[in-house]
Amino acid sequence: MPNSNIGKISWIDLTVSDAESIKAFYQKVAGWTAEPVDMCGYNDYNMQPPGTGQPVAGICHARGENADIPPQWMIYINVADLDASLALCKESNGEVLTPVESAGEGRCAVIRDPAGAVCTLYEAH
């Protein structure tokens, strides 16, 4: 049976220099609650709609492996085969911007499309 999540956006992250203040901004503006996620010495946050207990987005500090990510909402698109998708990206005049890395229960890489927009391709294990 094919994976019905292929091609869907599975997650969004916002990476900024001051995740604490931006977390507070979205708590006020969108009504989200924040669940801290330990990042070995500091917290990033899973943001949840009120009363759901289900995260819909992450707000992250621009530190460590995220240090060079510009402040933008980054979408994660599910793919069936990350290596094949990255090869097709290159063949189609896109760029692979990061090495493949582990992410949650899968692996991912950031790409840039021919128009210059960036996203992350994600393959679940």
C-alpha cells in the first residue's frame, strides 16, 4: 500500500535568533501554547493550538546546526525516497543546501528550487 503522506507538508519550523520572544509573539497572536523541547542546553518549542496537545509547528533558536538558517517558515515535504528526490532536485536545476541528517523518525535535507525558494525534503523511516 503506498504511503498516503508522500507529497504532503509534514511540519513547519521557524528558526530565529531569539526563539523566546518569537514564541511569546505567536502565543499572543495565534493563541498557541508552547511545549519546550530540550536541545542540550537550551529549549526550542513545539507550538500547539489551544486545548489540542498536538504540535503544529516548531519555533527554534538559530544555533548549532540551525545557525545559518534565515528567519523564515521552513516547510518539510514528505518524500518516499530522499536520495532519489535529491538527485532529481539536482537534475532539475535545484540545489541541495545541506547534507542529509537525521530528523525525528526519519532523515531530511534542505533544498533550493530553481526560483530560489527553500524547503526541506523529509523521508520517514
